Amino acid sequence: MALDSSITRLRPVGSLTDVTRVDITPETEKSGVSFKELIKDTIGGVNKLQKNADELAVKLATGDVEDVHRAMIAMQKAKLALDLTIQVRNKVIEAYQEIMRMQV
């Protein structure tokens, strides 16, 4: 299986998430998509998933939700997105620390 130069990320669409591919190539860099914007959008998507899960949890607690499965799925999506974000952060910090330990 050949590696390609693209990253899969989650982008919120309504109450669901849509898996899209963001191509990281020189054309993408020219179009204005920076690493900072990519991280900001991704964290914003995780935040929206968390807010949606919180709203559904409140509705579930008050008995206002019609579909319990939808609430549970939203909570699991938010949990998985947050777990992935934390793991990526940990790997970035680990890589930074490794670079800082290198002797020049």
C-alpha cells in the first residue's frame, strides 16, 4: 500500500461528522491552507462535537430526547475525537521534547 500526502480529518456537518481528505501538497499551501488553520479547524470540530454531546446529554437527563441511540452515538463520537486529539497532542509534545534533547 503506497503512502499518499493527504490527511484524513473530521469536519462537522450538522449533527454528524463527514470524513474528508485534506491534500497537503504545494497546491494546498498556495491556496492558503496553513498548518495553523488546519489545527484550529480540527480543534473547532472537536469542540462542536463536545457541545453537541453535552446538549444531547442534558436532553437525555431531562427526558426530552426521542432517540437514545443518537445521544449515545454523539457522546461516543465526542469521546473518540477528544481521545484522538489528546493522543496527537501527546505525540507532538514527545517529538518536541526529543528534538530539544538532541545535541547540536
